[in-house]
Amino acid sequence: MTSVDAYIDLGPVTDLTPGEGRTYTVDGRQVAVFLLGDGTARGVDAVCPHRGGPLADGQVDSSVVICPLHQYSFALNTGACTTAGVAPVRVYPTRVVDGRIEVALAPASTPCA
């Protein structure tokens, strides 16, 4: 598994719109990346574990993303479903450095701040 120190460049932060998500393929994984209103970024699995909804198309705020299909919400820092007994999604350490989005493929058990 990739260490948290091994960040992968996804491209310029200008590819993202604050409050919206985008799906990237990183080492064969689909990762939904969100640019929050404060300029920070968050990354989670791109597919909802409930019925495969596209999480990058969901509504997002500073703490959760809501799946557009059935409105299950997932905490951006832990991946836990906050609305029902649905399996969690993985969270990925994601950051903005020098105007670029970077993500690390951390172990699934690693909560992100």
C-alpha cells in the first residue's frame, strides 16, 4: 500500500470548482475529489457502497458528501455513513500544494483530517 507521504499529482486546482466534485482514476481506483469553500480538498471513494451512485456528483459541504441517488451522506474525514447503516467509503489524504491537487492512496483505516 502507498504511504501517506507518497502524494500523486492530479492536476491544477483550477480544474475544480469550490463546492463541487470530480472523479479521478488513481492507480486503478476511482477517487472523488472535492474542493471546499475554504480552499482545502477532500478525497473519498467515488462510488457509493449503497447502489453505486457517483459521489463526485453529490452535494458537499465542509464535513459530508451526499450521494445524489438516495441521499446517504458520508463524513469526509472518516468515510462513515452518517445517515444509515451503509458501509463506509475510503478517505484519501488530499491537499492543495502550489496550486496543484494531490492525493495519497492511504490505507482504508486511515482517517483524514
